Amino acid sequence: MQFLWLLVVAMLAGCAATKEAAIFASGDVLEFDGFITKESAKRFVELASSGTIKKLHITSTGGDVEAGIEMARYVRSRAMDVEVSTYCLSSCANYIFPAANNKYITGIGIVGWHGTMTHLRYLGQVEPSRFDANQAASRTRLSALESAFYKEIGIDGFMCWFAKLPPYSVKKFYLLSQEDMEFFGLRNLHVQPRYTETNLDGYNANEANFVRFVQIDRAGLNALRPAGFE
């Protein structure tokens, strides 16, 4: 357990963020461990196309937005289940986990969010000097791609960035209970008992609240949603 925590902390700090993904089939399960890139997404589709794969077991700190959406759309087209037994963060949580048929969080697994392209587009509006013209154009394009994807799968994409706003003001990653994930439209969730009591000490060893659970104030949620960023 301690070794796993140290490994995760190192990866989240960027020490191994770009490591080549290990992808292989084991029976009807496809194992994916690593960063999401155009290359790893292509390899995933190639291996998953065998016709026998029913579940994706993924461990990832995230990665490329377009590659993540490409993988997610393939997962949805094949009605694949997704299991997370360690961590699924950033683009993994934004796109691949929500696209699954059945969504499993098992063992010491966590699914964590820290914003989306729509969130970055919003930041660019409130802080115009934050991005240059090329960056702004890229984020606008990716935000539109992202929004279309969320409509396809029938979930509220605000799930992936609402807690970055006050009064939550999460600096890094946040986790949600099964009930709160379902509130945003996720279905067929199979979450380990006492998930919200998961020990996060290892994730937070180097920085307090690097990863933390938040609970939605449902009555006040829509008031947080910036106009034009639905």
C-alpha cells in the first residue's frame, strides 16, 4: 500500500506523467496503465477490436483531450465496462469512465476530476490575459468537442469542474460520492462500500488536500454555473 501511494504521488507530481502506456489483453479484459496519448488511444482501439474484449481495466493520470474522447467514444460504441481499482484522473475521469456501460470503482480505486476544456475557456473569459490567441482558439475548439461528447452520453459536464469554483475552490483533484455522481447523470455505477471514507493520506502526503472528496450543495449548484458555459 505504501509503495502504491508513493508511486501515485510521484506520477501526480509529473515525474512519470508521460510514461508510455502498458496496454494488453487478459481474457476478455483489456488492461490500460499509463498516460493517454494519440498513440496509446490508437493501440487501445486496435487491441479492443479483437471482438472478445468486454471490460477496460484502467489506471491513468489522464492525458490528451482528443485522445481521451476518442477512447471514450470507442468504449461507448462497444458498450464496454470500465473498472478502476487504483486511480482514474483528469481525462480518464472526464471522458473514459463516464462513457462506460457499467462503471466499477473497486479496491482502493478513486476517480478524480480537476477541470475540463470548458473550465479553461471560462478562465480565459474571466482572465483574458491568461492565454494567447492560439491557446484560446484551441480551448474553444476542444470545449465544443467536449460539450458534444457530454450530450452524446447524456451527462452534465459541469460535474468535472464545478468544484474548482467558490465556495468549493478545490485546488487540485476532487472526488464525488456515488450519489453525487448519479446526480450529474452517471448510471450503472458499482462503487465500493464506504467509498467516501477511502484513506487519501498517501495522495496528500506532499500537499494537503491534493485529493479530496466534496459534497454537492444541490440547491445552490445552478447558481454557480457561469452563463454561457452550460
